[in-house]
Amino acid sequence: MLTIKNCSLIDGNGNFEEEISILIEDNIIKEIGSPEEKGKIINAKGKYVLPGLIDSHLHLVGTRSMDPLDWVLEDSGLRTIRAVKDVEKLIEAGFTSVRCAGVSPHSLALRDAVNEGVIKGPRIQAAGKTMSQTGGHGDFHMLPLKWAKEAEMSCIVDGVDECRKAARELLRDGVDFIKMCTTGGVLSEKDAPEQAQFTVEEIKAVVEEANRVHKKVDTHSQGMEGIQNAIIAGVKNIVHGFYLDKKTCRMLIENNCVYIPTLSVNYKLFTKGKEFGVPEYGLRKIKNTSEIHVESIALAYKMGVTISTGTDFIGPALLPHGDNALELELLVEKIGFTEMEVITAATKNGALTTGRDDLGMIEEGKVADLLIVNKNPLENIKILREKKNIKHVIKDGMII
């Protein structure tokens, strides 16, 4: 048992209370208010407790390069070892759950190693390989097609039957969700963000297979047509969303979708990409899309779309795991979120992307994933990026 007493509580559901105590039994929040003090006691007088943060979209690639060719050619064992250090950085930064959205076959092993207690890290939902059409985002265009198909990062498929079979194979591998690309992207050489990829029927086949086993499909969807196709096909987690209009935002709302804008990756690519070796084609595309992306996020926020925080970070110095709270900071500074709203986006809304209703909030009966911080993030969200301010990380009721 664990008792946290005398804290100021930010519950993840928009509420703030002072002088609150929390009793944790096993891995569950047993009582909130003035419980009898039991077990280990943490006196959190003057400190702030909030739910563990959730990064709803990242990649545990284990790379230290911004050149996509390196992601394929580097030794997979080396990348796995680096990824072990990355998951340690994530939990130390207060992220108790993350969703690894493809191009990372070893994410399944990382997940299992964390669950076994072999390594220290957040709860991981892993998609394994990314699903791409031939010539799509996830197909490594700089390679001969035969080599790209044999690479371990993606599965390249075309047509309804191939999509359905690939979904079944990924589910057989044990993925927690399926990631597919319904538009081109910034770091894929020969396509563009606004270009739609996969048909509605192809996407729908994947969604049907995932739904049968109660798992989600997330889509890399940057252009408007590809976003709408994904929504029509039944996808509930829409990632990036560079090009949104009012109609698309209404579709997101009416279909109970969560929008994961990944503002921080675009910000980093736009401001420092050249310095860190981003290929020229990527620099050109991020320049063309950076401003419209901010406008799209602002529109979604204004219209009341459910937004969750995700970084799309992959591990190199430009996009380092451990600095993932940058997404919260940018949503406040550039979009106009309040600190309370962005904490909700990173906790309660993050839990929606996972499909779990027992995460993301500090309520009786929920899983005990909590942070104890030295300063008030409602006054300055930037404090969550500073490791010195995180006094304790508690995951599954255990102090990490």
C-alpha cells in the first residue's frame, strides 16, 4: 500500500483540489480525500499530483540519425539496445504510457521486457511494423522495391485481400494496434502529404480485422482526402492532420475520433531540421506544410475536436525521447490551450487512444499512474519538461 498525503491534485478531468490524500492499494487508486494512512507514506505538502503522461504517437526506432535510409541499414540489435535507453528516458520524464506507432518490430519485445520487469519503462502499446501501400509513406523509396519489401520496418501491401491478410499477420504477431498510412508524408522521398493512399475499401478491411479482436487502427493521415477516407472507413485515431477544414473537423467529432496532431515533430523539423541532417526533400515538404498544420490544429481546437498529445519522436538528438512534454508546451504557446486543457489532452484523452478506460485520470478504481511534481504545471506547463521538477513517477502503483 502507498499513501500520498497533503497534495494538490490535478485529476486529468479538469479538476483541481488542495490538501488531498490518495490511498493506493496494489496498482489501483483505492480512495481519494482523507483516507486512513497505510503502507509507505509520501508527504506531498506543497507538491502537485497529476496522472502519468501519455504519448499517443511515437516510434521506438532506436535510431540516432535523421536519414531514413539509416533506419533500415543500421544493425537491428544496436537499434534495440538504444531503444531500451529511450524507454528509460520516457518513464523518467513522467510518461507512464506510450503508443509505439510502427517502423519498430522490436517494440513488441520492448513491451514484453517492460511488462516482465526486465527493463524500466512506460507501459507500451506496440504496432510493430507500419502498413504501407507500394510507393506510400512507409515504403522506403530510396531502395529497390524488393529490398523495401524485405526490410523489417514496414509491410507493403496493395488491394483489399493483401490488406486484410497483412492485418491478420500483424495481429498474429501480437500487436496492440495497427498503424497504416493513408497519405504521403514528410520523410518519405517520393510522395507528398496531401496525396491520399489506400482506398476506403482497403482501410475498411484493416479496421474490420482489428475490430474483431477489439483493437484499434491508427492512421498517418496528413492530407484532407486521406483523413476523410480513414474516418469513413472507421478509424478512430487520426494522426498528424496537416490539412483540416470545418467539414473534416465535424467528421472527427461525429465519429468520436481522437486527433493526435504531433505539433512538436513539425516544429523541430522546421526550426532545426537542416542542422541535424534531415534530407532535402523533407526540409522542402515541412516548409510547405508547417504553417497550415498550425492553422489546422487551431481550427480543430476551436471546434471542439478531441485532441490527444503525441510527439512522433524517434530518438535522435533532434527528436529525443525524454523531451516529449514539448508537445504540451507547444499546444499552449502556439494553439492557445490552457494548461489544464493540455494536461487533459496528455492524460484523459491519451487514454482514449489506448482503448483503456482505467488510465489517464486520478479517480477511485483507476490504475495508479501518477506524477508528483515540485511546481504547479497549471501556472507554467514548461515545468513538466524539466526532470528536476518530477519528484516521483508512480506506475501501476509502484514508485519508479
